Amino acid sequence: MLSSRVFGAILIAVGLAAVPAYAQDKAKPETKAKTEAKEILAETKVLLENDKVIVTQSTFKPGAVSRADRKARLNYIVADGKLQRTNKEGKTTTYERKAGTAVWLEADSDVVKNIGNTTFVVVGVVHK
């Protein structure tokens, strides 16, 4: 009789231990859904690198984001874009860049997002 009580207690303990695991399994589809809604990252490729400069091309599809620490640089705009820049303090600025123009930007680590409907392309030149 005692052994059946011990066996029953073990079954209850195992059942209770399985509840959090079951709850975690239930949470996985929600977590997976959040992962699928992941932000789109801007694509950057190196066009030229030598001992003096690095030249990159960054392509921002609509909604794409760039999160990077950037050095001071010259940016040449290849394709128009409407962008949103958010600094470390959370201040947001919206601006447009026109193809064929160039702009000097100081070093930053702002988050830049393409909020327009077109693909934005920029070539950046950074002195080493």
C-alpha cells in the first residue's frame, strides 16, 4: 500500500514538472511568429578596399534597417530614398536623399530605416 502511494506521488510530481515544459511548447509557435516578423537588414558590399579607403554600397529595400557604428564618411546617393534616422537618445529625423547628390556625414551609430516605397542605394567612402 505504501509503495502505491509513493508511486502516485511520483506520478503527480512528474505531471507537475511537465506543466512548465508543456507551457513552453505552447509558447514556441508565438516565438516563431515573432522571429518570422524579423526586421529586414540593409545589404552592404565592399566595392573597394585599400590602405587608404573603404568604398561600400548599401542597398535598403523598403523597410530595411541599418544598425551600425559608422565612421565619418562621404555618401553618394545612387537611388532616391526616404529615410528615418534614430539616434541613441531616441530622437527621430525623417529626410529624403536624391540620386546624384553627395553628403558628408560625421561618425554615428544611428539606426537608419528606409521608410519609402522604393529601394534606396548609397555608396559610402570612409578614410582609414
